[in-house]
Amino acid sequence: MWDFDILVLGSGPGGQKAAIAAVGGSRYREPARGQIIGDTYGMLKLLVSPEDHSLLGVHVFGTGATELLHIGQAVMGCGGTVDYLVDAVFNYPTLAESYKVAALDAQNKLRRVARFEV
């Protein structure tokens, strides 16, 4: 039996903005807290606008997902970007570090796309 939360904020997979978004992801097994609690299946995904790097949506599933979603909600509410999440300092060891990992992943994907557009 599975015992974890699934939460979605912002654009869903079929949303108009989501179709053109860069996606950055982080699995719970990457930050230390995920390894400590033994959740290797949880995941956090960020949907990011390629134009202005604004955060369009957050998808989280896994242990404590309800404790993570509000971070993305605050960044979206303030018009924040994925760059903010890259620069932010997160407590260690927490699953909130997944935001930095996912933001770095999205930023790297945006850079690869930008190289081909020039």
C-alpha cells in the first residue's frame, strides 16, 4: 500500500503554459533527508517559463509533500523565478533542498535550449 501525498500547484500537465515550459525535477533520493527517511520514490517537479524563468507550477509527490508545496506557492505568488530558488539557502537536511536541485535542473535545461536558439 502506498502512503504518500500528491499535490499540484499552477499549470497542470495539460495546461497551455505547461506545454511550453521547461521542466526541472528532483527525486527525494537526491537530498540527504530523502536518504535519511528512506523515501527513494518521491519527486518534486518545477514548470518554468523559458521566456522569463518564472515559476509556472510545482508538482510534488512523496512523503511530506504537503510540507513542501507552500515554498513553490510563495515563490509563484511573489512572481519569483527559478533563479531565486537556485540562489536561496535551504535548511540541511530537509526535503526542501529538492527545490534547489530541481531549479538547477531546470536552469541547465533552459541553458541548453538557449544555445540552440542563437
